[in-house]
Amino acid sequence: MESSTNSLDDASADGSAESAERASLMETRLQAQEDEITLLKASLADALRRIRLHDRLLPVLKQQLVAVNPAAAGLINQVCCHEGETLSPSLGVEDGLLLCGGSQSSRNVAGRTNGHTAGSPPAEPRPTTAERATQTEASEGGRYPKPNAAQGRADLSEVALPQRAKLHRAPTVEDEDDDEEDLEDDEEAAEQDKELSWMPSVEEPLQASAVVGLRDGSRSPEEADDKNLGPSSSAASPVRQEPKKPLIRRNSEKLGNVKRQLKRLDKKAASSASLLTRSPSLENRAKELVASAGSPGSRRATYSQGQSIKMFIRGRPITMYIPSNIQNYEDLKMEPPSERLELDWVYGYRGRDCRANLYFLPTGEALYFIACVVVLYHINKRTQRHYRRHTDCVRCLALHPDKVRIASGQTSGVDKDGKPLQPCVHIWDSATLVTLQQIGLGTFQRGVASVAFSTMDPGLFLCVIDDSNEHMLSVWDCARGSKQAEVKTTNETVFAVDFHPGDSGNIITCGKSHVYFWTLNAGQFTKKQGIFGKYKKPKYIQCFVFSLTGEVLTGDSEGNILTWGKSAADIRTLGKGAKETFQIMRQTRAHEGSVFTLCALQGGALLSGGSKDRKIIRWSADLAPEHECEIPEKFGAVRTVADIDGEELLVGTTRNAILRGTFSTGFVAIVQGHVDEMWGLATHPSANNFLSCGHDRQVCLWDTEEHALQWSVTLEEYGLCADFCPNGSVVSVGLSTGRWVVLDLLTAEVIFESVDGNEQHSVMRYSPDGSCLAVGSHDNFIYIYNVTENGRRYTRFGRCNGHSSFITHLDWSKDGKYIMSNSGDYEILYWDIAAGCKLLRNRFESKDREWASYTCVLGFHVMGVWLEGSDGTDINALCRSHSESMVAVADDFCKVHLFQYPCPKLKAPSHKYEGHGSHVTNVRFTHSDSHLLSMGGKDTCILQWRVLRGGTGNSPEPVLASQ
């Protein structure tokens, strides 16, 4: 950020930001495509594994039958495939059954010898399952006899249906052990053939109709086990009277061996595992994929009655167990919470990469913007009002000559579906905050860079420069909202535009290496370029104003103030026919580095603000310096200056601060904020304070009542997470290098520091009694520390090892003995800290545990907050209120949602609030639940929301999570 402050090329920051946004969008789409391919590969691998399983099972069963009864070989060949016929899809080996009897090919068994029909060629070999899948199978309604209801059922359920039952059975507690076995090395799959051995055993004859009876679904395998399955005594099927064919049934001892051997077949085949080429973060995810898990980016759920519910994110199944106090999950009704939010305060100012965005109104209010909000801050009463009609980040402002109407332009941005939002200019009343006109919706490209009202008319027209490659200049009728004229300016960056105060037909633009003088006549523009002549041509013309005599004064990147005027054309230079030109009449050395801003005062005096020297200089009408003042280095360079009363000034800086003061008394900050992306947010356990930290390496403590910064500390690395000790005397901050520090709240000094790993920390969380601190890291570990001496001494207690991806969120139980954690691969794990950081493998036992806080984004109680079609990264943070009645959610689409708590059903309704211009990175309730704080990422904005009880807030109608 320091480099951009001192850089002469401010426009490059804008271009790089736009390029970064487009690159980020393309990366997101590419990642979605890669995930879709990955899921398809996983589904294909699963299908191949099942095909191989069935192909292995059939020969083994056939071999067993033949070993016991050689005459059965011919029967099997004729039943399964005779004269090219394929097995009916409704009665196939895929169901784990060999169906005999009722087929024309099975008649006259007495006439068969050695498996062949007398006088006929041998039957063709039966095709494999994979081959059968490619053949067209015709359904024949009466091909097989229908069993009578009184017929017995064969006890083959344990042999024939183990795989099918496991694939379609709802998950239970015992499934967790099976899931863990599935994570074993695929080498066991290669040993299946060696371990699989079928021994001859004593077998009993079984009626064919009894086997077919297994397929009607009227009795479960468990019920079948309880029956004494002997030869059936019921009548033959009325559909087709056929001789009953003897089948064989294994005794119970052999069934036990079959179960153990088939359990080994449930491993992932080595051949299918080789198809799963994916990144390490997705490697473990594929092991839990099930059939029809949903497309990448989808979110759906399946319900296991009375026990668990399974949600899918990017094809990854996430099992969550239903607490005991919920008797019927299906009867739960989701309602939006009775509480609502109202925007109370906006922390921050966008001076880093915008210019001419600070004005002083006659009402005593400072006018500026950050994120999607235009702020009207009363500098004496210290109150704020907010204009919130923009759908994306505001980029420019203009004040009407009547000092009441405001024009504000926004950037384009994209919505949650990746579709571009159309930029526009809003003209609104600063007294009532009512939008009067919307200009250029669907006309501007990428965004609005600069706007200005005409002053001669006064204020009948508005000129706009957009962010397209050609930087289109357009003039609009403010009353009608219609475009009067349009022209391409230049492919170079344009910084400012304005009407000449004496003639609304003359417009000036400036930017990279140019200053243009435009004349508008009968809807057509003519352009004249300023001639630098003998003066050095600067790289940038940063700003301009008009003198009382109508001359144009520009500030450039060389630190000069240039005075422009009309003069006769030099025929020797410009050739014959050349008319008057605009040339430099005077050059005044003003600042070291760029002149970022010029402000004309009443009486002809001039104010200028410098970049590198951070000076504000007052000039007389003839550009003689009168006063100067240097602002503190911590506030950065001067970005813009606004006059209050001729003596007192407002100064916007490049480090996102607004200063108030005079040349004699100096300047103090009345608005401050972060200057880079923010992630860390924590609220004090008993006071009205919160702490923020981000990529600017600043750690800031704020007062929610005074709306002021209490102190700020600059660290060596940037902070990403923070948490207050329950006693409120210290706060811990996790940094980007594996280091973490503890700060004293009174002195803001570092009183302890430690290093765990060499990757960034993503979550810090104290236990409810303050005796332990958990540090979640991107190295997949959770480090546990004992805390003594009121949070001033820390000793390592243990480390939680079990996650296969980086830690994202964690919470302590109310008794301080357990931790619930989430990771980057959508995993929910539970830990017994008192038992030595032991991983609790039976997650079912944690379903009724109470949690001191709830910030984990994955869990049964917050499952309903996920949007329809979520890809797992759409929710950055959430926070349950201390009253446990509502939960706030920070999403990736610049929105803050408020749900009821608990929120365990999908598509739960919520209250939705806008204001951020970037992904919302964090949310936290204050200790009394009176306010909610939300933190933007790139917009460097912190919004403070007042929680209103009984639905009296300014929220729109409740929206579903799918919206």
C-alpha cells in the first residue's frame, strides 16, 4: 500500500484491481469445471468398481454351485444365456440373485447332458456385466412366474444383497466405522483375489420360486433370516406351470464366511482409484463419494429418519446427527428471526484509490463514500446518515451547485451467479436521501470513473466518464435522464472531468499525459489538446480547478501547478489554418511528488495537497504561497481537500483517513479505517469494544459507542484472526507466518508471542473459562495451550491431529472439555481435549453437546444457512448470538444474512442486508447482542448494525437461502 501511495501512476492500481477481479472470476469458473470433471471421474470409478464387483461375484457363485453339483452348470448356462438371450434387467445378477425357473430355456432339464441340451449346440458364453450394459434389453411381461404370497423365501439375503443394501441404506452410527475402513490404502483391493476362496459345503435343495420371491420387496433381509426356509409347499405359479427346478442354499456357517469375504469387496478397486486424478485437497473427498452425489457446486441433503441428515457440497457427503430433543425433523418449521438489523455506523473511508470524493455540505455534514454506502457524517454532532441505493462499490461523487443534490457513480461488479451488474449514476437528495434520477443504466461499461454537474445552467446537465477502454465521455439531461451527446476520449486513463463555470458547452478532461478541452455544439464534440510547448510533459495530469478569471489550473505528477490559457496558434508549429490553442501560461513549483488535489476557495485563494511531502499549501490568487502544513506520516499522502469555512479544512488521505483542522492548530483524524483486506474480527466479552486486523498489518481496537478508534498497533506480519480472553484484559492475534501474539488491552503492547508451524493461522479461540487457547492453523493442526496468570502466560498442552485440510473454524463446548472444528475440505471433527486432544471417532455421541459459541459454518444447527447451489466457499463466517436466538452469516456475495437459531433445514428464510462492496469476511455480535459487526474484505469497510427486536428494522422482505 505504501508503494501505491507514493506512486505517480494511480491509475495502474485501478487497472490491476479490475484485472485481478476478472482473473479471479476466471479462476472460479475453471475451478468449478475442474470439480465437475473430478466428480465425473469419481462417479465413473464407482461405476467401474460396482461392475467389477458383480463380475467377480457371479463366477464365484457359479463355481461354488458347479463344485457341489456339476449338473448345475448346464442349468446356469441355459437360464442366464440361451441362444443369444440376455438376462432381464428387472431380474439380473445386479440384484445379487441367480434366478432359475419359468424360462423357456430352462424346460426339459431331464434331456440335458453335461450342461448342454441333447441334440443342440452348447449355449454361448454369458456376457460380462459390462458387456450387458451396452446391449438393448427388452422387457417381457410374463417371462418369469410370479411367486405366490404363501411361497417361502430363500435365505440368500446375506449372500446376494450385501452390496446393494450398503449402497442404498441410510447412514447410521455404525456407518462411521465403515467409512473409516474405506479410507484404508487401496492395496487391500489387490489382495482380494488372494483372500477370496470358496470351499464346498453342505447344501440343501431350494425351490426356484422361493428365490424369485426375494425380489418382491415385501420382506426385508432381516425378516428373511428369521424364517425357516425349506422346500416350498405352495402351489405353482398360475402364470406358467413349470417343473420346479432344484436350487441349493448354503448353510449358516458358510454364510458367515461369505459375509466376511464380501465385506472385503467393498473396498475401492485399484483400477478405479487410478482414475481419480485430483489435487491433494480433493483426494480424500473422493473416498466418500456416493452414487448420484450431485453436481459440483450443488447442495442437497438426504434424511435418515430419527438419526442423521446428510448434506452434499461439491459431491462431498457431510453427515450431521440430529439432536435427541428433536422428535421429528420433518415437522420443523423455519421462520425468519423476529430481530432485524439497521445500519448504525460505517467505519472507514475510500481514499486509497479514489479522488475528489470528499465534500462539506451546508448542513454541517462531511460527504464521502466507502463500499456501497455514501456517508453523510455530521462533524460536530458525530452522527451518520447513509445513502444505500447502490448495488456495488461507489467510485465517484459530485455536488450540485445547489449544495443539496448529489451524483454518485458505481462500478459494475457481478452478482452471485457471475452475471455483470450494470453500472449507473444516481442523482439523489441529500436532505431526504431519496433517489431523484438514475442515469445511464446499461450504457456505461465496467463502471463510472468520474462525474460533474454543470455550473452555468445551473446544474441542468451531468457529464460522465466511464471505465471502458475508450473512456467514453457523455453528457446527460439531469431532469429527463436522457443522453445528449457522447464521444470517445482516449485509451489512456482519465482522472477528472468538469464543465467550465462560464460555459456549459466547454468540458475539460485530464489524465495520463494529457489535458483535453472539449466543445459541445449541436450534440457534437470537438477536441483540442493542451500544448505543453517548452515545458516538460508530465506523465500524469492528476487534477484541475478553475480560477476566478476562468483559467484552468492543473496539478501534475512532477509537483507543478500549470496555468492554462488560450493563445493564438503558432503557424510555424501547427501549420496554416490553425486557430487558437490552449497552452501553458505559467508553471509554479508546488510539491515534492505529485499534486493530488486542488481546491479553489472563495476570494480566489487556492489549496493544494501533495503526495510524497504530505503537505497542504494555501496559495494566494496570484499563486504565492501563504501557509503550509504537513500531515502525520501514519495517515499517508493528501488525497483530497474540502473547505469548511475558509479556515477549517477537511483532508482525505491515501491511508483511508479524514482529518479536520487548520493550518495553525494542525489536523486530527475524525474518520479512520484499514487500508487493505481484512479478516480478523473479535468482540470484547463484557465491554463495548471490538478488534480488527488485516493485510495492512494494523491491529485496531474500536469503541462501538463512541464510534472511534481507541488504539492501533502495526505488527511485523499481517493478522488474520483474533479472540479476546474471557477476562477481557488481553487479546490474541493469529498472524500469516505461523506466529501469534498476545496484546495487553490497556497498553497495546505485545506481552507474549509464540510460533506454531510456518503457515497462517485462521482461528484463535479461548475456552469459556479462559484456561485454554486453541489455535487453528493452515498446517491442518489445532494447537492447544494452557493459559495462566490472567492470560499472560501460555504453555503448550497438546495438538489435535486428524484433519486432512486446513482449519477454518472451531468452537469450545460449554464445559470447556471438547472442541468442534471445520476444515477446508468440509469436514466436521470433534475432539476430547481433556483426554489429551483425542479425536472422537463416533460423532454420534456429540449430537447433544452444547457449545459456548457457534462459529463453525458446518453443523446440524446451521445447515439451513447454506445457499442453493453452494460450492462450499460461499459462506466465509457465521456467528450465533449470545441469546442463542439468531445467527448472522457473512457470504461471498457482499451480503449479511440473519437467520433464526437453530437453523437445521435447507432453504431457510432469512433477512438479507446489503452495504458491502466485497466478500464479507467476518461477523460478530457484541457481548449484549445489541449490535452486529460485519467486515468487508477488499472494500476495507466495517459496518456496525443495530439489532432491533420485534421486526422494526429496515430489512426488505425475508428471502430464502436459495435466493
